[in-house]
Amino acid sequence: MELQTLANVGEFLGGLGVIVSIIYLAVQIRINTSSQRSESYARSLERMASIQQLLASDSAIAKIFSQGIVDPCQISITPKIQLSFVLTEFFGYLEFMFFQAQQRNISAALWDRWLETLKWWLTFPGILAWWKGKPTPFTTAFTCCVERCIEQGYQPESPGAWELYLGLNQPD
């Protein structure tokens, strides 16, 4: 073999090595991105779970929450402030998920689920009243998202099912 032929073979193999390295790197980046997205959603769920844990384990807070979201006039100022803290955290978690979805760290399907959940919560008079009088602002983008949810309203999958579960409506 001539020296030029060996040089051409070496150059070809070097180029092939670069291509294989780039493909390997692309696969690793994709795996890492997927892992980061999963981690981001897991953190979002942990944040939501902390609110649910609080409401499930503290009957006094649960009572304030359940009364306050249905009719905020039923509770005095101190419980309203406690409810406000809970709702500020809850909406803060939703805002976090909103921005994770905007960055595509949460899939559109998962964000749609939380968006419908947000719309459902906004059907409660106390939550809607809190939103209108919230003591601290949220980002403009998230605020616009919530305002659109209020305008669109909520259409449940099974109308009346929640009320039936709570024993507020009796089946026909």
C-alpha cells in the first residue's frame, strides 16, 4: 500500500470515529434530557404532595381549607390568612409546573392534566375570591394562563360525580 492510500484510509476511519462519537453524544444528551424531565416532574409532584400531605394530616387546616374554598365568609381573618398561605403555595407549585411545561420539561399531556385541575379548583368561590384578591403577584405569563382558565371555565368529565362522592347530590 502506498502512503497516500494509508493516509486516506486513516482519514476515513478518523471521520467515521467522529461520526460515531457524535451519534453517541447525541444519544447520551437525549437520555440525560429525558432523565432531567422526569426529575423535574417528580419535583413538581413532590411539591403538590406536600400540600396534600398538609391537608390530609392536619384536620384544622383541612377544615379551614374546605370551608374557605366553598364560602370564605364562613371563616374569620386568621383562618383566611392561613388559607391564603396554602393557596399561595399551591398556585406557586402550579406556576412552577407551568414554566416547566413552557420549557418542555413536562410533557404537554401532563401539563394539560394540571391545567384542567387548575380550572377545576377555580370553580370554587373561595379560590376564585382569593385569586382576585391575592396578596402577592405571580408572573405575567402564569397570571394570563389563570385568567384564561377563569374565562374558559371547567367542564368535568363526569358532571355531578364529585358532588355525588361528597354526598351533596343523591342519584336520580
